[in-house]
Amino acid sequence: MTDITALQEIARELRGDIIRMLTAAGSGHPGGSLSAIDIVTCVYFSHLRHRPEEPHWPDRDRFILSKGHGVPAVYAALAKCGYFPKEQLMTLRKLESPLQGHPDRVRLPGIEASTGSLGQGLSIALGMALASKIDNNRFHVYCIIGDGETQAGQIWEALMAAPHLKADALTVILDYNKAQIDGLTNEIMNLEPVVDKLRAFNWNVEEIDGHNYSQILGALDRARSGRGKPTFIVAHTIKGRGVSFMEANLVDWHGKTPTPAECEKALADIRAMRY
């Protein structure tokens, strides 16, 4: 799908699903789920080659959410794609539910890696991309990482290795929302100048507005057709995007869920939001 208006309406629906499931769960991470949902929507509904009816199709593209706490965004997308009934979203974080607070590849079809120990997902994605390369780039691998997560040393080991190994079946997207659980990223451990660092590591680097669909889709197109080196997309995003009171208090809404009254206000904001 390349119809931007249609993609935006899917993202609006998924934003509502995120708010509803987190309110029902009473715990979870709304801020980083909402900052990533436009990117997740563009990947799943425009670029990812996959078959919900055949989740282990060998030629499928792989999607890894390294910042596993943002998994409500992926659950919403998987339900929309048809991997499981949408009603199951309301079981988020419940005992025996396959929709746990962090993704579990054993319990839920469509999840490629169990993540949440921050820093590890990119290494998993790199391994998958190298496997694809051995097999003549049979499939593409997409990996979303968080900016707080990017302070982890394992991330930088993978960032050094991927260009050296010419893992051109790999696209990494930084959900650069500027806030983490204990403060603003530039105060906790500043990543800047992140674009210069990545280019020095020999990545093909794209810098975009992570809520601008033309920019997201264009960067994904170029990443898919790139040869000889992996692509890193620095996506500037807003934590809690689409919900006014979350956007106004970035750090507060990293890991706090709405009350029923706040849920209604958030849903009204999402219905009224303009792209």
C-alpha cells in the first residue's frame, strides 16, 4: 500500500488500539508505542513481505522491535494484519496471554525475536540479515531501536559490525523521541552527533521526520534498494504523538498508562489529530 491517506487512517486506528489495550492492562508504555506507530504502519502495510496466514513463510521479511517495551504498537499492527483476532488485544499483559509486556516469539506468531533486554535486538537483526546475505538476500530485515537503548554498548558493536560485513539486507530505524524512562536522552547520555557517528561507521544514513509519511516511505524505498552497505534511518519522533497531554510531558508517559477518563481524552485527541 502506498496511499498515504489510507496509511494515516490505519495509524489512527492503531493509535486508538494502543490506548485502549494499555488502559485495560493498567501497565505498559504508551509514549514510545505512539512515537513509533507511524513507522510501524509504513513498514507493515507498505514494505514488509509477509503472510499472516503463513507466519513462518521462509521468504518473509523479518521485523525486530529491539525496544521491546514499545510492543503494543506491533501488537496493534499484527492484529490489523490478521495474525490474531483484534479482541485479543485486550488481553495485553494478562496471565497466560501471548501478548506479554515484551514480545515473546515462542507464544505469538508474527513475533520474530523476544526482546526487551535493551541492546540485544539489533544483534539479532544483524544475524538474520547476514543469513539472508548468505542466501542471496532472500529477505530483508527491519529493526527499530530506541534512543535510550542506543546508549547500550552492544548497539555500537552491532553498528560497527554491520557495514564491515556489508549486511545490506538490514535497515535499522532509530525512534528518536528524545526521552527515556529517567529523563531526556541528551541529559542522560547524549547521542549527538548521531548522524555523523553513523556515517563514520560507514552506514548509509537517512535523516527524516518520523511522522511524515512521504519521508518515511521514501527512506524505506531507498533502503530496500541499497546495495553494499546497510541503511540506518534516524527518525525524529515525538513521544506520545497524537495525545496532547502525553506530548506535553514526554518523560512522565514513558511507562504510565491512562486512567479511563484519560483514555477518553486520548481517543478524542487521536480522532482530531491532523497529519
